Amino acid sequence: MIGIFAATMGAAAAVIFLSHYDLWARDAGPSLTVDTKPIVRDSKAVTSYAPVIKKVAPSVVNIYSTVNVPVRPFMNDPFFRRFFGNPPGNGNRQYTRPQTSLGSGVIVTPNGYILTANHVVDGADKIKVAMGNNANKQFTAKVVGADPVTDVAVLKIDTNNLPAVTLGDSDQVEVGDVVLAVGNPFGVGQSVTMGIVSALGRRSPEAQGYVIQNFIQTDAAINPGNSGGALVDAEGRLIGINTMIESSSEGNEGVGFAVPVNLARNVMERIISGGKVTRGYLGIKMQDLNADLAQQFNLSTQSGVLVDDVMTNGPAGKAGIKSGDVILSFNGKKVEDGSSLQLAVSECAPGSAATVKLIRAGADKSVTVKLEALPSELTQSGNGQNPSASPDTDALDGVKVVDLNQDLRQKNQIPAATACAIVTDVQEDSNAAAAGLQQNDVIVEINHHAVAGADDAMKLCQQATGRRVLVKVWRREGDVAGTVFLSVDNRK
């Protein structure tokens, strides 16, 4: 079974909170060296990357994080008490033992700021940093701040004149670029592996809750202990912080991921300047476009996101964004999909204004949204069917729909303002089931026409002449409710 594994040796429990922030975070900000020039891409042969590694290696450190794990002395074990009785003294005394995990980090400023992965230091009681080129030279590190949402943490060691890495521009990275991964895999010591950029904009298929992921994927070998280490380009510029692998064996199989340095840098600068990461909030429920939805909305491309629902009194709603709008760009940057829009919004400060370009009913439109702060809760990851509504029509073949009465409304916690038809059954082999229609979905619109009831839903489907029918439904999934667009095959 394939799974996602953090590239860290050992384990550390609990969570690093931003309360670890201290006076170090109140300085004027990190003195970063940044080189944004595009990398030279030509066909000349390279016989050695030794000069690059000599420049980068001193900036990559080993991180040893220790957490005190509660343990029960064997004499307190009920099995031993049966034979030896209660132990002398305080039998309820709590004991702990140190448990150490191993990872890597990257020095980004001469005065001791270090970027690493959050899970490397998560819950640690003590953190030691050893210079990669001199394992005997160690420093005690403090956590300036950590951001589990991006798996980025910032450490500080009390020293100066350190060999800081040069930061690159991860927005200019291209698939096929040569990259080098530097870290301390399995604790064997600083090691270097080489590969290429395999893909951009990756997201973990096992990610849950609110996470910001825009990973660089690489086949450069990343193993336990590499987490928090450097991913650099062929000129030795930092382009990513290694974070995890996808593997069926918990070892390297050529699918590794790194947090892009532009994202890590954005998080770091906000932690250092303010002690925590505050993110913008747009207030919409959205879905990626596919070929069918793009056709339904007469779009020439699948880039962009479809607004399923707009949160009541949220920033988007106040700005006039509506369900059914297709967002094409945010603050002048093209929106490829939901992940790219989420990332763009998260990088904006609450209270800032953002320009959103969208398409509504085939017409281009631009609105200005005043973003709000992301709510903290978002980050903690009938009786009696109507026989006439068992349709013999195309898009709703195999679907039973009835008028929404008061009993069904109360049973399914449907708001009073949502009047229409409710789905009571969907055949598994139907076109509607394949499109994602579910029992208890409330059909709100068909092909942009409001649905007044079950009969109305049937008539609108009968009148549909296109290959596919666009169905807008209201759906409740646990405590979350909102609208979703489905493109249903209209073939008989």
C-alpha cells in the first residue's frame, strides 16, 4: 500500500505552538541573500557538481530534537504488583525517557536563522543543531515559530558569521531542471543525491484538513533524516525544503516532495516579523474545473475554479462574488486550480484588498475583495415519494426526486431559503451517480434555471438538448453544507 511518509528519523509527539516565539523574533527581519536570476538552461555537459556542493554543504545542518516521553516503571505495572506489592515511596510518580528524532535544516541568515520542516521539531523539549561539516560543533536551538499548515518551522541559534545559503526563486523552476538534495539520511552523515524536478504544484493525496501544499516533486533520493534539508538547483541556490516521500516501503522510491522556497520564505518572514502566520480568507466553497464543466460554462480552458457556494457575510459575498462564477485570476496571477487559489489567498494579509477576475454568465467581470483573517476553526483540519418524480428522462435516469416538504427539510437540516427538489435515491449504475449525485442532495438549478420542485426538475431535463446537463445541488456533509455543481451525461 502506497503512503506518504515524513522524511524524519524517529518520532516526536504533540504540537509546536507559536508560544515558542521569543525576543529573537522582534528584530528587523532576516538578512537573506536572494538570487532570482533564471537558471542557465543549455546543453553543455556537466562532469561534476562538486563546486556547487562545496558552496551549499556548510549551510545544511543536522537537527536532533528530543521529546520526553512518559513511561511507567515496571514496578508500577499491575502484573508486577500482583507479586511484589506496591512500590515504596510515591507510587504515582511520573517517569519520562528521552526520545530523539533526526532531521535536517538550512541556515538562511548569517546570524543564525534556520529553516526546517515543522514535523522535525514538532513537540520537541530540546533541539540541538550540528554543523553539517563539523558534527562536533553543536548549538542549542530555539523555535521562533512553526506553521503546521505548510510544514515549515523557523529555528534560531545564538551565533554569527554563519554560512547562509543563497535563496533562489522557486516560481522560475521548471520540470526537468537538475536538483540536488542535501541532508542527513538515516543519520549516516551529510549526503548529497541528484535528480530532476519531476513535477510542480503537487499536493499529497492523503492530506487532510486545511493545508497549504504546492510541492516540488523530485526523484532525487530523499530518505528518513532528509526532512528539513535543502533542495538546491544546479547553481547551488535553495529552491525547496525537503519534507516527505511517497512510498510503499517507507524508503526512497523516487517520489519525494519539497516545500517551494518562496512559500517557506513567506512563512518565515511572517513568523519573524509577527510571531505567527496570519492568512487571508476569501470565504467560498470551490471546485476544480474539468472538461465537462468547462464545456457547460463555455470556457476554452480548464484553468480556473468554479465557485460552488459563497459563505454568508464572508469577504467574497460582500464583494459580490456569486455561486456559479468562475475565478480566472487573483491579484493578477492566473488561477490554475483550487490549490493555487488557496495558496494565493493564504499569502495575503487579512485586511488587504485583492483583485479577482472572473466569468459570470459568459461575461468577464472584475471585483475587489477585502480579505479577512482565516477563521481558526478552518485550520484544525421522507416519507411518501412522489411517483411522478421517478423520472424516465435522460440526465436523471435512475434518480428518484420528490418535492421538498417540511418533514424532509427538518430531517436533513435544510435551510428554509432552499426550496426545490430532494433526491431520495440514486441507482449506482446511473449517469447521475457517475457524476457524483447523492441521496439527500437538493437540486437547486438545472442548466442555470432555478428548480421549483420535482416536476420542474423533470421538465428542465427533458428540455435539455446538450450532451451534458449542469446540475447545481445543495448538500450537507456532516457539519459542512453548501452547493456543488455536477455535469451529468445526458445520453439515454
